[in-house]
Amino acid sequence: MKNTLRKLSILAAVTVPLVFSGCTWFNDKPPITTLENPTRSRTLGDYEVNGKVLAQQVCATCHGLTGQSESPMFPKLAGQQKDYIVVQLKDLRDHSRSDKYAIVYMWGMARALTDKQMDELADYYSAQTPMYGEANHSTSAQAQLKRGEDIFNNGIPTAGVVACSGCHGAEGAGMAEIPRIAGQHSDYIMKQIHAYQNPEDKALMEMGGNTWAPKMYDLHRNLERGAAMNAMVANMAPEDVQAVALYLNTMNR
Ligand code: HEC
Ligand code: HEC
């Protein structure tokens, strides 16, 4: 009996302060720093890890060590505009960029990043050398590339398409919040243009039948940010989208 009472009073001594303090001891626990535990640098969510370390240890899995990704599913980030990278990461963090690949792959990543880390990540990628694709030299491919070059430099006046170079620059390198598109994977470019052409297409955002909260259905770039591109490519024919995408992938080479 005496023993049980003692156990109970010890239990009370431990739990009562925890309950009354709202368990703040746990919340106040300082984050484990990289110095204390070097393996932490491989994880997201440690605000002390530098953006460059994250780029090389976390983002590299998909975007490549220097931002030159292999798979067209993962956009190349090498030589991308710094400001563009920062605004995209913020849009991904607040879920306003929300097509299905962004949701599956990038929302979780972006949620764990601080503004400072985003800035450092953008510094890292914007300083890397962009990589261009290999052109196909067959006659039909050459004709397609010529068509793409024409669209890039002159637009398609009959379809209301303005020259891409007007905003993305003569070299396609972009400026500030306007992205580099030169060298980008052509499949990714086509996917993005498809999304800009179909801002109402919820199927683009479908996630294996899951029912998502309405906020998560925010339309891809249904913001002022995407408005320029929505208008630009609204009447572009699929073969022209393909031509300009192939041209952009190989230009400057
Ligand atoms: C598991 C794979 C994966 C990882 C890891 C990953 N990404 Fe991505 N990322 C993607 C995919 C897929 C997209 C394209 C999303 C879309 O199609 O909208 C993307 C898109 C982006 C974009 C937009 C690029 C553009 O041209 O608009 C940026 C910026 C970006 N990622 C940065 C990062 C950073 C920084 C990290 C590390 C913290 C990271 N990503 C880690 C898969 C990944
Ligand atoms: C009026 C200016 C303007 C013109 C003209 C323009 N763009 Fe854009 N483009 C933008 C802006 C701004 C963005 C970034 C929008 C965003 O954040 O979604 C963008 C984004 C893009 C992207 C997405 C890149 C990425 O990494 O996700 C592609 C691809 C693209 N543009 C291709 C083109 C092509 C091809 C043309 C010509 C047919 C063109 N753009 C003409 C302003 C323009």
C-alpha cells in the first residue's frame, strides 16, 4: 500500500506539471542540429541545414546533382532564374501551384523549407550551367525545329501567339520571375503548356480517386502569375506546341 502510494505520487509529480504546462517541454525542445547529428543533414525540416546541402542530398534524387535532371518528369533547374525558383517554391509551399505532379512530388518538399533555404537553393541552381538536348537530324525533325524556331522568334500572329522571345529573352534564358525555358525537357514543356491551355481541367489534378479539400483543387496557376501564359498559348495547336518544345530543348547548342 505504502509502495503503491509512493508510485502514484511519483506519477503525479511527473504528469501533473506536464498536463498543466500543455506539454510545452516537448515543443520547446530545441531542434537537433547538424553538428550534434550529421545524418540530420539528409532530412528535410532541419532549418539549420544550408540550401546547397539540401540540393545535393535531397533534391538531387530527382533534379540531378547540379540541377540537370535526366527524366523529363523532373524539370531541369540548372541555370534557372533565381527569382523564378523562389516564387515557384513559395507557390508549391502554399499549394497555389497544384497540378498532380506538383502535389505528389513537390508539396511535401516545399512545406519543409524556410524562406532562407529557398533563397540558398535558388542561388545554387541559378549558378549551374544549363544543359541542352541533342537535336535529331532527320529531315522531318529539322522541319519541326524550324517551325519551333519561327514560333519562338515570331509567334503565330493568326492564333494570337506572341513571340516567346519577347518575354523569355532571345536566348530563352528568362529574366527574374520569367523562367529559363531554353534547354528544358521538351516533354515537361509540353506538359506545362497543356496545363496553361487547360486551367479548368481538374483531371490534371486528379489523385487516384482521392477526395481532396476544395482548396487543394485550386487550379494550376489560377493566379495572376499564370495569366500571361494562359493567354499566350490558348490557341496553340498541339503540333505547334510540340515543335516549339523540341526547339527549346535543343536551342543554343
Ligand atoms: C521525388 C522527386 C523530387 C524531389 C526529391 C524534388 N523535386 Fe522538385 N519537382 C519534382 C517534380 C515532379 C516537379 C514538376 C512538378 C510539376 O510538374 O508541376 C518538380 C518541380 C520543381 C520546381 C519547379 C521547376 C519549374 O521549372 O517550374 C522547383 C523549383 C523544384 N522542383 C525544386 C526542388 C527543390 C529545391 C527540391 C529539394 C528541396 C526538390 N525540388 C526536390 C520532383 C522532385
Ligand atoms: C507575355 C510574356 C510571355 C510570353 C510572350 C511567353 N511567356 Fe512563357 N512564361 C511567362 C511567365 C511570366 C511564366 C511564368 C509563369 C508561372 O509562374 O506560371 C512563363 C512560363 C512558361 C513555361 C513554364 C516553365 C517551367 O519551368 O515550368 C513555359 C514552358 C513557357 N512559359 C513557354 C513559353 C512559350 C513556348 C512561349 C511562346 C509560344 C511563351 N512561353 C511566351 C511569360 C511569357
